[in-house]
Amino acid sequence: MIYTVTLNPALDRTISIKNINSDDCNRIENEQLYAGGKGIDVSKVLTKFGVKNKALGFVGGFAGEELEGLLINEGIACDFVRIAGRTRTNIIVNDIGANTQTLFNAKGPTITAYELMQLIHKIENLADPAYVIISGSLPLGVNPEIYRKIIEIVKGKGAKVILDTDGEALLVGMQERPNIIKPNIHELSRLAGRPLESMDSVVEAATNLRERGIEIVLVSMGSKGILMISDSGRYLVQPPAVEAKNKIGAGDSAVAGFAFGLSTGKDVVLSLTYAVAAGTATILQAGTALCNLEDFHNLQTKLTPQKV
């Protein structure tokens, strides 16, 4: 079983407007509501791939009820901790005329110590975890230590861990040596404390992270592809040039694609092509929709790993 952990999920309200005019009435052309959050996006893509998984995290209030209902209607298994606060709602505005996308991310609710312990007890009782994917930002009231604690618990149960977060949460989580981490190029630059302007500098920074006891380091670099540093070597897979309709969820889809490959017995290099195909397939979708299987399969057959 694969479990995803999203501590700060959200309802994503996507609004499309033909041309946004300041200080004037703007009429909405289209409006959609999605269950959002990095780990939740991973669960959505894994479900599309037919991989059994369960989404964990915190939900609260009407927005939390709606988020869980949306997931159930997509066939995604959930086991959330109910909190007193209200699940956040993010706003995504698509300007159709300008072909731009603007995100307004809410902070979210404050998690109490009691609610946090409810999640820890839930994780302590996970049944047969093969992979645990921990993604996203921390909610208010939660110390980055929670990521280290979750990794400690699930590794003790024999699970492999993928950690996809940023800043102090990533640094603290790495203390417990997750099996796989996936910083993007900006997150890796912040960890390195300098701009990474060449492939050699990216490889060096990623290698330094791996030397801290991480088995696999994946670095997503947008249209430049994904770099992987592992025992199998250093590989780069670059996607074909495509018209990007949406960038939200591409990194989460890449994590899902990599986990899909590993969980079905593929080697890490082939799994890397799955990651790039899934991420690229997502940017072909409008709004905050995620990759579809036809695009994924068409893209994956065209990808060639390169040694770097």
C-alpha cells in the first residue's frame, strides 16, 4: 500500500476570465473546485495509474468535508484527522486572453497538539506501508520535527519514504534519511545557499544532499527535465517541447510517476522516465487538472535518459 501525507490540504477554486481589467467588473467564464494539496495530487495521479493508495492529513469545517467528498467521488481512499479549524481555500485565476495563471494560497488552520498526536497515532497503525509519500508545507502550529517523526515511524515499519517539501521542513526531515527527496531547482538553490546556473552546479548540489544518506535525489527543473542522482548513476531526462497550459501539480505528478514505476518493479532509470512523462502530461491539462493516461504513455515512449 502507498500512503500520501498532506498536512496542509486545500480546496482549489479555479476561476477563468477572458481578460482581467483592473478597477472594473470581470465576468467569470468558467469556475471549478478541486481537492488540492501536494500529497493529494500524488494520490490522484496514483489512482489514475490504478495504484492502490490512501490519502492522510488534516481536514476541518465545510471546506474539509467538501474536499473529502470530492476525493471519494474520484475513487480515492482517505483517512483524515478531523480538526476544529477550517480547511483552507486557495484561489487560482486563469486569464484566458493573456494566457497567465495567478495563485493566491491561503495559510490554513492552526493545528493543536492533540490533533497532531491523533495523526501520529494513525501513522503508527498504518497497515503494510510499502511507500509513504510526504509532501507540501506545514500548517500553522506544527513544527518541522513532525516530518522527521513521521519518517522515523514509517521506516520502522519497513516503508520507503519520499519527501517533497522545502526549507527547514526538508532539512529537518532529511535528518531521518528519507529514501528519496525531490527538491525543485529553486528549493535546491536555497539549500545550497547560492544560485545554480549550470548543470555541473546542480549535479554538485544534488550530490552533496545524497551524501547525507539519501538514496535517491530527484531535482525537477521545469522544461529542462529531472535530474536523478542514485547508486545507478547520474541521469537526466528532458521532456519534449510542449505547449504548457498549466504548471500546477506537475512536480506532484512527477513524484507519483516515479512512485508508480518503483512500486510496479521498474528500475530507477525507467521510473525516472515515468516521472518526467507524468509531470509533462500534467502541464498539457488546463486549469488544475492532472495528467491523463493517454498523454502519459505517449510521452513516456519518447523519453531517453542521458548520463550526466
